[in-house]
Amino acid sequence: MALNIKEIARQARVSHSTVSRVINNVETVDPKLARRVRAVIERVGYRPNYQARALARGRSRTVGLIVSELNASNPFFSETILHFERAAVKHGYEVLISFADTATQSDHIVKCATRLQERQVEGIAALTFGMEQSLSGAKISIPMIYAGSDSDLPEINNVRIDYLSGIREAVEHLVDLGHQRIGYLSGQLNWNSMRTRNDAVRQAMEETGLNLAKELFVECPHTWEGGASGVLQLLSPRQPPTAVMCCNDVAAIGAMKTLSSRGLQVGRDIALIGFDDLTICRFTQPALSSIQFAPSEIASLAFRALMDEIGENKSKTTYEYKTKLILRESTCAFSLELLRGASALTFHDTAPQ
């Protein structure tokens, strides 16, 4: 027999309201009665249906989170999910997570948002960093916020990402060290976030009087393998770069492996900077300098913005995340002798596996 509050009350010989107050941990319940109710609950194994109770009050206390990548080799989104979940739990919410597999279905994000709405979440955070274009025509009637959307439409509730600030710091740092030939591994430019980072790199270089030469730019997957093979292309010209910036930390670590296998020591022979500042950056050898795009802060800002849209915070706030350079051991000053030595090496074979 399915047990409900009425049956618990009958067996404990108390009123329905007393059982309800015990379940909700109301301190004013007589301790003797509370012990009796809990004894019955424990004996029969009763578990309250919190979702049904919440929906009866018109609140599910559940929010949806859409991410655009779930890849064991790239911890960025797993860290983002972790910190978004922590923020939600702190405020009494549960999170339903949906993966928008836009690589196989361009409109999959619409299906994710629709499915979450059907599950009666109170709002949705789309942490897809510019991949939400197809949502513009979707029939989503609940609050939504985005992170890093490139849309300026007033109906887009967006956590703004200032990519340029940290990238400018990185370029200026390398120029101050004497580097004039700076290479860039861009990631795949069909991702809006990668295009935005690419544009910021070019702008920052122009501000310092440099141009991103064609041979110093490589579009490659933002993966370990993409960075490992992409840096080979950067090193193939007669005058290779003396410093390399990467679209994310994963590609930078892949590049680091290739550079090491070719006899170049990162932080001594060539400078290397990643993007994201993942935890792993502190444990590479050498420790990787990175432009900080912290999953913990992005997730926290996104949750706060979503609470604004849902209506818990009556004062609307513009949320912006400003990237910054985190310096570690992977950058070094330009050396003409090391450049000559590097250009004498052959870099046309395949990347290490």
C-alpha cells in the first residue's frame, strides 16, 4: 500500500498537520509527538514526494542547465556543472542537466530546452557560450539566461564575457618579454566563442603593433590531439613563432607534449599560454600560464543571473565576467639563439600519440 501523510498520521495517532510539520522540520512540534511520527516514518520507509509537494505550491525548486560539451578529456564543462550544482543546492534548488550535442544535431539545443521546460523547471541556464542561435525561434516560455552569447537583442538575458581583457594582458606580457612572432591555435571557428577569442587575439596584437601572420595562425580542434598536431603547423615555417597562445588549456597541453618531444622546453625555449585556467594548469611541467575563464565564477554568475530572471532577486543586474592572465612558469623571454636553434629543427612529421 502506498503510504501518504494521512496514513502516517493514523498510525502515529496525530493530526495530518503535525506529520507535515515534522517532515518540514518545524521546531515548534512537541518533541514526544515528533519522535512518534519519525518512528512510524522510519518503520514503514516513507519518503516524501518533494517534487509533487513543490508543484502543488506552484514551484518545482528545479532549474535546467544546458551545456554544449561533455568530454572526459576536457574538464571545463564538468567543473562548470559542479559549481552550478553547488550554487543551486546552496539556494535550495535541484539541477536537471542536458547536453546539447550540436556536433551531430545543429538544433539539439532546442530539443534540450523544450525537454527541460516539459519537466517543469523554473528556468534554464544555457552555458553554451554562443551556440544558442537556434533557440531564438523556440517556444520557450520560462526564464532563460545565456553565457557568452554574441547577440545584443534585448530579449537575450546574457552573462557577458570580456575575452579581450585577459587576452590583451597575455599579448602585452609576451611583447614585454621581447616576442614579436606570436603564434595562435584558434580552435574551430564554427564555435562562436572561438571566433570571439580569435577576434580578441587579433585586436590585442594590433594594439601592440603586431599582426597575426597567416603562417602563425592555425585552426584546429580544441582538444589534446588538436593542440599536439596544430603546433606542428606553427613550427613548420622557416621562422617559427617564439611564443604560442592557445584557445584553451587542453590544446595548450597537447602542444606542450609535441614541443617537448621535439626538444623544445616550454618556459625556456618557447613561451606558451593557455585559456580557461583549469586546475590541471598548476600540475603540468612546467606549470601552464593561462587566461583565466574560471568555471567556478562563470557558474556562480550564471546561477545568480537565472535567479534574477526567475524573480527571487527583484533588482535586475548586468553580469559580466572579465578574463585575466594568470602567470606561471610556461612563459619566457625571447632569445634569438633559441629561435635559430628551433628553426633548424624539422617539424613536418606527425604529432606524438
